[in-house]
Amino acid sequence: MKGVFYVLTALAVFGLAFWAYRENYATQEVLSETRNLQNDIAAARARLNVLRAEWAYLNRPDRLADLAETNFPRLGLLPLSPTQFGRIDEITYPPEPGLLIPGEMEMSTDGTGVIKVNGTAMGAAPMTEVSQ
């Protein structure tokens, strides 16, 4: 009986060692993938910073004014003036559409608590008085 116990214990130890070996390599792979993703994110942020700097450089007001003057005859660009801008209270919004109900509707109750629309009961249960 002791021999079977020793064999089962040895098999359990080998099984746990194999599991730990696999988990170790899986963990190392995930850590490597995480490092690669962090490097990719850092590179993307660096590219984004370069693009922002280029955008700021290309949108300098003096450069844009020079371009507008240079290309005025060809494009017909005019300089911006304060009168071209409006205020928020000058904007007109379309009216909100109302609730459209086709035909006429007549609602009434006949004292029983049943709601009738155009003479047709709408399925409400009659109200009963509760005595206290």
C-alpha cells in the first residue's frame, strides 16, 4: 500500500512540476507581449507629438495669412473679419414637432373607471372601492 502511495505522490509532484513549467512560460510570454504593446504605445505617442508639432507649425497665423495673400487671385480667399461671426442667440432653431394624432379623439369615463376612446373601451379593469 505504501508503494502505491509513493507512486501516486511522485506522479502528483511530476504533474505539478509540468503545470508550473507551462505557467512560467505562459507568464513570460504575456509579459513579453505587454512590453511590446507598451513600446508600441510609446512609439504611437511620439508620432502623435510630432504630428501635433507639425500641425501647429503649419497653422501659424502669419503663414496662413501669407498663403491667403499669395493665392488670393487663384482661390478668391478673403481675410476674416469680426463681422463674419455671429452670436449664439442669433441662431434660429426649427420648432419641435408636436404629437400628431390622426382624426379626432374623445376620451371619457362612464363612472366605472373604464377609459373609452371614441366609444371603445381601452381594456382598463373597472375600479372597485376598497373598504377600510
